[in-house]
Amino acid sequence: MDDSSIGMRIRQFRGKALTQRQLADQAGVSVDLVRKLEQGGRQTASIASLQKLARALDVDISDLIGKRQGIPSGNPDTGIVAIRRALTPVDDLLAETREEEVVELEEAARAVAYAWGAYWAGRYELLTTILPSGLIQLRASVHAADPATAPAANELLARMYWVTGCTLVHLGQTDPAFLAIRSALTAAELGRDPLLLAMIRGSVGWQLLVQGRYEEARGVALTAAARLEPVGEVSAPQLCAYGSLVLLGATAAGREQKVPQALSLIETASEVAGRVGMDRRDYETYFGPSQVIMQTVDVNISSERYPEALAAARAMPANGGGLPQASRARHLTDTAVALARTGRHEHALSTLLNAERVGGADWIKYQALPRHIVSELLDHDRKMPLRAFASRLGVPG
């Protein structure tokens, strides 16, 4: 077993403080799972089980699965450290403050749209080069805004903080990600758009979900949804915002292993998607029939209902419907999990290769799940296509 495996990291974090059985008892998982992970008999487990193990070991799940990433660069104004610095300014504490460039709102809106386009294309390395300066410039624009333009300036700043938080999640930087999304929420509260505010609250819930705080994630998402519940005729953006928040609540319930509640919430979201009638993108968020299918697969996988996940996946249009590039790749990866766990190893590999093609090299580089599934597939197949794929992902083959 290599020292980059989940099992080795569990053993290292456990140290001499806990036996395998004590860890299993504290996490609420079987000792057989802990033993097989540490011995290399299993390369991964369900997200819910990994979250429980991380919590019992008092570590972030990013540390457990080896997802935390940096972006080495010769430019000190780009990368993770630069983003952290932009998120934690101390200008107010300095005797002399720097004068930052103020950008016009129209130019700021283009910068925000470009950042979100890069995010949905899975171009995380590009984002680490544009987010630090983008945050600094937008903050300067907010400070320079007059009362008439301040709400719009704050809404743009909120969107830039929001995409920063989402990017940092994918790079395994959960603490600065949460700082970014809370800063986004503060800025949105100074704006005038209730739908933007609701969606950023939903993103707070998503980050809680990533951290394994499932009950809080579900509560935040459904509380935000309740404020938007459609009564009578409402706009399509409101319907999509409401449906997206309900779907997030379903995902959190699935991770909690509250499967009946999760499926009930998915049914509600499906009804809303039916009213919308198509896949849409509003407020940097995608919602519609394709997103409902994707999250139905996710809920079934998180509860290890793999045949049900595959049945749901068959409803997805061949081109991924209206999902953005990164989401299509993620859905294909989830489907590959279900295929691998039901013994359809060759089909799982072809689906993963399709995910790589759709998501691109930049996207797959920062995804832990494909590496874990490839490790499982190597137990059944050592042929060149899989070994070549494993090599590209950095998985020992």
C-alpha cells in the first residue's frame, strides 16, 4: 500500500491514540471497514463513512482523502496564498494604505462573469491567477462607490467572493473557502437582490455539506428555500432558486442516510423542474431536469444504493442535458462509482475516461474520487488502458 492511500493516512492520523476498533466505534462504522482500508483491501468508502472517520480522527476530510492542493507559481500575486491574503486584508490596521485600482461596474461585471465561466469549465488553476486581483479591485470599487451604486457594487463583490469560495472547496482549502462564502453573504446583504442572497445562503449550506456538517447543511438550505417557496405565478429564476435549494437539502439528507426524506425532497425538486420545463442557469447556479437526475444519482450513491443510482443515471440525456462541463464530468464519475461497485469494471473505466474528456485535464487533476475508483479497478484489471489512465492521475499501477 502506498503512503498516498486513504488507509495509510487513517493509520497515520490514528497513531497510537486509537485502536482500529476504537476508531470504528467512535466513527460509527464497522471495524472491518477500517481494517480493510488500512490493509489496502479497500481503496475508498462512501462519502458518509469517510466523513465519519475524519470527524472521529479530528481532521478535515480533505486531509484524509489527500485533496488539499496548492498551485505552485513564480508569481507571488497568484495562487492559494495570494487568495488567502486577498481574503484577509489588514489595510485598516496599517499607518499607510495602498491605493488600489477602482474598476467601473460594467468592467467588474465582465470580470465576475469570466471567473464564473472558468469555474464551470473546471479551470481552477486559471482562477487562482485572477481571483486575488479581482477581489482586491472589487473591494476598492465598493469603497469608492456612491450611495446610488453601492448596492450593485456589493452584489458584484459578493459574486466574486462566492466563486472564490467555490474554487477553494475544489482545491481542498475548506477554511478559507468558508471565510470567502461568509464574506460573500455579508456583501450580498448590502445589496438589493433577495434571490442572490438566498443562493449565497445555499452555498453556505453546500460548504457545510462538504465539511460533513449534514444536519446544518440541510437546515440552512431548507430555511433559505422556505423564504422563496413559490405561491401562484412566480418568475423562472425564483422557481430555479427554490428548486436548487430543495435539491441541496435532499443531498444533505442523503449524506445523513435519511434516504426517505432525501427522496421526498428530490420529488419536490422534480416537480419544480417540471414547472420550469428546461435546464437553466440563474445566479451562477444550474437547475432543471438534468440537475435533478444528477443529484438523484448522488443521493443513491451516498447511501450505497448502486442499482438505484444506475437506474436514475439512465434518464440523463446523452450529452449531459443542460449541465455545465464540470457537473457533467462529476455526474459521469458518480456513475462510474456505481458501475464499479456493481462489478461492471470495463464500463466503469470507459465512463471515467469520458469524464476525463468532458472535464479536461485541469478538472480531473483536482478530483479525488476518480483516483479512488481507479485504485479499485486496478484490483481487477492491469491492462494498458487502465494503467495509462492511472499514470495520468498519479495512481500507482
